[in-house]
Amino acid sequence: MIPAQFDYVRPGDVAEAVRVLSECEEPKVMAGGQSLTPLLRFRLAYPDVVVDLGGLTELRGVTDEGDRLRIGAMTTHDEVMHDPLVAEHCPLLTRATRTVADPAVRHRGTLGGSLAHADPAGDLPAVALALDAEFLISGEDGDRAVPASEFFQDYLTTVLDIGDVLTAVRFPKMSGWSGHYEKFSQTAQAWAIVGVAAAVRLDGGDVAEARVALTNMGSTPIRARGVEEACRGVPARTDTLREAAQSAAADTDPPNDLSAQADYRRHLARVLTGRALAAAAGA
């Protein structure tokens, strides 16, 4: 299908991008285009202007900020996957990014574009939530930082306003932590029917802390606080971690669709959470 007519702007810097977006009624931001292009082709989006951030090289790359990593919003999935700083300090992000779509998409799609699209079946929003990431946003009123717990608002909806540009995402360095992303999908390249992002910090043979977030168990990624509490202080064994995972589906509202029914997704959430925790803990 041919998209509806729209104007196209490729700004030279973030300030120009903010200005253009603020002056439009129905703009759309293009990062890698892997999410936006299908929406345009199927006429699920009718922007008057598409603002292409592809020329903003300052929004790419990984920077060490001491206790955090700053990853530019236009950094591609492939660049995130192969960055040594991310592999060292945020291995959960590296693992999860490997599961995103296929190599062609990962070479074009961007970290910021995926997070701003906020598809509840997307893999990276749950990772950002589990790792307590921070979103850096430039807008008409200046710059601001928004925690992941506040960034995702509803289905395909975030705190980003019309004049806002997501410029970077900060991830805390996870020294002493290990992580794993467990995903169940119909094919290797498909959206997650259910996914689980888990990070674990051990103290001897016990779990000192755990962080768990769920993919596609509601209209936004969901932090499994009950599981995190159940994990604290238990031996890092497969049986104990599976038992802690039994509350994974609590307070979730998974969809019923052609891929799976809600009850099956709840079952998957419990099973995959147990697997993700065990893998993260090396059990």
C-alpha cells in the first residue's frame, strides 16, 4: 500500500528537530524507520511531516559516564550488540538486543526508536524497566530526564510530547550482576508472545537482589515486584528460583490475540521467568 502524502524534513541538529516538531500538527519522528515505515505503508499513521533524525550523528554511540552508560538514541541495535562497554556493564541489554528481529532490522533499527515506539511486544522496553534506565529528552521547555518506570504510559504511548526528541538512554552499570532475556515467539524473528528480562546479584550461593520485567503481559512492560521479593535471600538453585517465579503473572493483563490467549501467556510468564532467573544466576 502507498503511504498518504506527507512532507519530509531532515534537521541538522536536535534544536532544529524540536522546532520543526513543535510547529507541526501531526508529525512523526523517524529514527531507523523499522517501526514507522510499516505504519505509513498500511496507513495506520497519517503524519503531515516526517522528521528524519538520521543526520544527527551526535545521537549515536556509547559513552562511559562513570556509574552509568549513556547510549545515544540513534545507536543501532547492531552497534549496541557489539559495543564492549555494553557487554561489560549491561550484559542483559546485549543479550536482549540479539533477539530483536533479524540482522537486516538490527543494522537499521535503533535503540531509541524501539523504546519510543513502545510496542508492548518489543523486547527492549522490559530491559530498560528492569535495569532502571533513564530517558533523556529534549523539548520546547528544555531538557529533562525521565525514569523508565514513568516513560511507558500505555499501548504505543510514552511521555514524549509532539515537540519532544528522545536523545539518549542512560543505563546504570550493573557491576556484580548477571542477566538473561528469555523470549518465546513463533519464529526467531517474530515479536515476543511473552518475554522476561531478569538480572540477578548473588551473595555467595544466595540471591541478594533480583530485577524482573515482563514483555507483552500488558499494554506496557511490567515490573514483577513480587518475584523480585520472593527471590531475595533464597538459594540460587533452579527449584527455588522456579518457585519464586510462580507470582510472575500477578497484576498483569495480557492480551488475547491470534498468537496466544491470556491464560497461556500467564503460564508462559511463570515458566519463562523461572528459566530467565536460573540462567541469570548460573543455576
